[in-house]
Amino acid sequence: MHTSNILAVIALTTACLLGPVPAGAGKPSGGGGGSGIKVEELVKPVGSVDAYAGDINDSGTVAVGAAYWDATWDYRNNYYAVRWTRASTSDPWVAEDLRLMFPPNVDSRAYLVNDAGTIVFLSYNTGHHYVMTSAGAVTDLATDAVSALSNNGTMVGYRWVTQGVPLFWASLSSAPKELPLLDSSFSAGATLFQGADVIGWAEDAAGRWAVRWVNNAGSWSVQRIALLPPQASGPSGMNSAGRLSLGVYDPSSVQYGWEHRPAVWDPPYTQPPINLPTVSGTAGTTGRVLEDGTVVGVVTANSKTVRHWLPVTWPTPTSLVKLPLLSGAKYGGTNGVNAYRQISGAVSFVEGWATVDHAVIWKLP
């Protein structure tokens, strides 16, 4: 039986947990709560061992991710992309094996999908990212990484050669445009859309900044939002009120193989970020910030290891809500979030010496 760890995917694609959110103004606020959260299992494709959901579109009718197959005559044992579809939000999900969309033995993990049915994939074998339209046409983006996909087909991400360069794709078929840096000697990366703007990070001699790229008549400019604390990671999310989700360096987590604890930071960013509560130990990671200020993420389930994780939300900076698991499941993790408070991810069952993941969708009230 295959043993998997969904956090390997979460950590690799942290920036990809995010989707478009509308621009606006106002103060961050808490929201949500423990009651009324629903969890729904996505059936595994026939023959697969386990699966996880990487994203769900805003319509709630298409979810994507990957499933693990043991070796067959035609394929090596590995993760391969899966698409789940349903005609409406009241219909059952149908799983579709997407292995035939790629050359034999090229692994494929789907992690972004929009309302048009466009899907973004990552292959560990090749190190390449791919985009597939709803009609099935696949484009190889090589090592250019996509972090966010909008419903109108624009994308943002980054390229890494000797340093990180933020990228913007005006369409699925266009070549990426390099977004401006704060300093040509330092790295940057684009993370998510916020209305017509792009949110991400950029470095200069002062350190790492949360930044915003603004397009004015076809010309992009970069604006500083806030200078992040030393050794901070992210931002992994930001709502229209300015609440940032981060990872803040915490030496107490290092001995267990993790360096950061989850945190949020609110405008005007004059006070230090607030460490978010955890369950056991301090390790965790944040993802999307919903419009009401709720943060989605995971926390370690055991203070002595970061092998097992629990899916959570933080409705406020001082409150933590564990997302419900399927009956018998022990652990889990969150991935993509849509505009209607649906969260994609997986829950984990311990079967002997193995941990088996089941793809799920959570719906917040």
C-alpha cells in the first residue's frame, strides 16, 4: 500500500492555493465558525489507491487533483491528474482519469481550475507546468510556474533561473510578460489576483516585501505593501481589506523539520504579525484569506513531528476551527479555495503502516 503525505504537495504549491478575489476596502474581520461545516468525499478513479483534490472552480462544478496508481503494464506507479465534474452542485461527482492527456509515464498533478474548465498541472518527472483547455489542448509551459489562474484565462506566477522573476500571462496562448522588480539584483514572485491587480512578494536591500502590481494602460508598475519580518514566508493570501497570511520563522519548530508557524498581518502593518493558534506544537502553514478575514491552512497534529497534519481555519486571529474529517480519518490537509467558501483537499486514513488519502471538498457556512 502506498504511503503519501499531502503536505508535500501543499508545501510545493503554497502559492497555488489562491484564486481571484475582488478588490475593495475596509477593515479585516473574523468570520465562520465550527458548526455547519460540511465535508464531502470525491470518489477515487477506478484502480487508483488514493487521491487528493488540489482545487475547485468558483461554480463548484469542477474539482481537480491527482490520484496514485500502483504500477501497471502501461504506467509506472505515481500520481496522475484527476478531474471531478458534476452538472450542478446538487449532483454527484464523477471522477475522470486524465493520464491519457500526457505522454506515458509523465506524472501529472492538477492544482488549478477555473470556471471555463482550464486546468494547470505540475509534473515532478519533467519539472514542467502544463495548461489544458476544456477542449483538451495541452500547452507545455516548461519550467515557468503558474501560481494563480483567473476565470478570464489570465495567469500569474514566476520563472527561476538565477533569481525569481514574476510573470503575467494575458491569455492561455500568449507568452508570459515579466513584471517589474523592486531591484534588478533581487528576486520576486507573483502569487494571486486581487481584482485587476496582482499580489506577490519582491526583495530589495531592505528585505522581502509584500507587493502589488498594477496595470495602467498596458504598463505594469510595482508598489510596496509592507516589509515582511525577517525570514518570513509568503504572503500566501490577502483579502481586499488587506489581511495578509504568512509563515513567521519560529525556532521551536525547526527541531521537528519545519521552520515557520502560521500568522496574519493586518493594515497598517505597524504592529508585528499575530501568531495564529495551533493544536500541538507550533508548526503550520497558511493559505487563502477569505473576504471575511477567515484564513485556511494546516497545523501539525503532533508536536514531535510534521509528518501528520490537520486541516483548519482561523475565523479570527485568536480562534482555530478544525475542519471535520470523514469517519475514521485521522489527518488531512487543505489546498485550493473558491469564492464560495469551498475548500479542496484530502483526509488521511491510517491502514496498518500506510496512510491513504481520500479527496474531499469542505463547504464553510
